[in-house]
Amino acid sequence: IRVRRVSDLEQVSAISPLPTIGEIACLPNGRRRKKLPKRIQRQLRRFEESVDGFRTSFLLSRNNAGPRVITVTSGVSNEGKTTLATQFAMSISRSTNKRVLLVDADLRAPDVQQMFDLNSELGLCDVLRGDVSVDDAIATSWDDDLFILPAGRLKGDSPHRLVSDGSIDNLFDELREK
């Protein structure tokens, strides 16, 4: 079986005409233990610093007028999408003192709610179904400038059905205004 993965900056530069503004250090394994070995602690700090460096490059390389949507995605699971998106959102929030909304759109395997220890069961699924308003689903208790919209529960719905009727576009239009 042949696996095609991007493993370094040169590979990205060879296949993409887009400029590269940063690179994120590898997230260490074993970071879920209570007491981390010093080696893992150093790797974790290197990861956090690389996200902060990327954030700085990103914010300096773009026009800062108006709200933006940043997507972190991957074709396979367990590559660190949620960890990267969470760290990136916290980094932007801390450095800019501007309101940042982290949306967990992984409707099949959501993790953001557990990462932030949120008690609410409401989330993106409930908003897209029209069961609750987005204001009711956003968790505001984490930080003054960091807000979280957890994924919520599918309740038998198909994620494709929830996002295919245009309601997700309307939701992000509404969120940009807020």
C-alpha cells in the first residue's frame, strides 16, 4: 500500500505554488499522561512555540481587516487537527486580545468539548438543525476572548445532510458579523 504524505517543507514547495508562511513542529506522543517526562515537555513547548511563530507570520502576512475563517483539516484521523486548531485559536486570542471562536466541526468524532471540559451538550449540530440559536450553543466560560462552539450530538443525523442545505454558510456569515 502506498501512502502519500507531506513530510517536509521542500515537498510542499515542490507541489504547490502557494507561499509557505510557517511550519509546525511535530506534536509529541504520550502527552496525555499526568506527569510528562522532560523530553516530552520540551517537544510540547517546541510545538506550542511553532504555533505561536506560525500565528505571528500568519497575522503579519494577511490583511487584518475584517473577521476571517481559518480551517484546519486533514484527510485522515489522528493527525492532530483538533490539537492544532485549539492551540492556534488560543494563540491568536492571547496575542491579539480579539474575540476568537473555535468551532468543532468534526461532527463524527468531536474532541473540543472534552479538551475544554465543557458541560454543555449543545453545539454545531443543534444550531444547524435549527434546535437552538448559535448564541445559546457557544460556550463563553473558557476565556474572555476565546469562545467555543462544540460539535454537539448528531442524534442520528447525517453530517452531510446537516451541512449541505446552505445552513453552514448562513451560520458562518452570521458568526463573521458577531
